[in-house]
Amino acid sequence: MELLKRRIREDGTVRGTDVLKVDSFLNHQMDVALFEEIGGEFLRRFDGCGVNKILTIEASGIGIACVTAQFFHCPVVFAKKSQTKNIAGEVYTTKVESFTHGRVYDVIVSKRFLGPEDCVLIIDDFLANGAALEGLIDLVNQAGARLAGAGIVIEKAFQPGGDRLRAKGVRVESLARVKSMSEENGVEFVE
Ligand code: 5GP
């Protein structure tokens, strides 16, 4: 998606070797007009797949997921990072290791909001090592729901998550795939 790549080149900054900061338009301050273009692109890619629910993880996926859901006319469920012990049986639960904070979270979704009748599109801002996406897929599987695929805004293709999940048969659609990046030379995209 050229508009997104241009924005990343103009406003993204690289920290160290593997962190891309896009907080001026994607995951702190949010450019909602850009989100609309992103949501429309996800619809073009997943139209006709029968998506009736969008699943994301708090916090930075929520805004993009909500704007995307307006194109699919369906609700958004976000997996919550849980601090408290939940009563067994009420929630699906899985563990996710955070790329940015390096710690492991329990994440939960209420069984009331995900079930075998659902066809789920997972949306997230970044794909790096794939832990967040694998956790969300685990929740979809626990619910007995169908997975249409994952829509990712920025995939760091030099990290292993995307390839590993595609090899497992998951349909991963990333709108910008970063081939390499450095503080000196900025970001280079795949194709
Ligand atoms: P993964 O679980 O695939 O390793 O990482 C995905 C999650 O980590 C995303 O939900 C995102 O919040 C965060 N993340 C991973 N890489 C980056 C990055 O380069 N920049 C920012 N801002 N967040 C990232």
C-alpha cells in the first residue's frame, strides 16, 4: 500500500536495529483518515471471506480494528491483557510475550464474544516475531471459530513471525512489509 509506505518513510523513525516508531500516525497519535484507507484495503483483500468478527489485542490494535470493522459491518473484540485471575470457564486464555516490553502477559477473551459461529479476521498494527498473532489464533481455535486470516499494517519481514505463520497455512496480509531498516538509512520495503 503505497500511501502507507510513503507515510512510514516520511514520519517513521528507526530505533536500534528492530524497532520502528510510528507513533505520530499509527499507535499513539492516530491519523484516522489513513486508518480509513487501511480499513478499505483490508476489505479489498478479505471481501467475500464471510468475516463476521474482528479480533485484535489491546492496546494499539484497537483503533485500526474499529475503523476496519466499519468496512466489514461487524463487531470488534479485543483480547485483554489480564492482571486478575479469571473464573475458570468464563474466558478463553492464552499467553503472549510482548515484543516491545519483553514480558509475558495472560490475555483473555470472554466466551460470550467468540464462538463456533464466528469467522474471524485478526487485525494488528505490527507483526514481528509473531507471538501476538499466535496468541490470538490460539484464542480463535479455543473458541472453535473459523479464521479468515490476519490483516497486519506493518510486517517486519526480516523477523520470523510472518514466514512461520504463512508456513502453517495462515493467510497473513500485510500492507507494508519492511525488508530491512537502520537508523542511518531508514526503512526499505519488500518489492
Ligand atoms: P510480535 O508478537 O509479532 O513479536 O510483535 C507484535 C506486537 O509487538 C505488536 O502488537 C506491536 O504492538 C508490537 N511491536 C512489534 N514490533 C514493533 C515495532 O517495531 N514498533 C512498534 N511500535 N511496535 C512493535
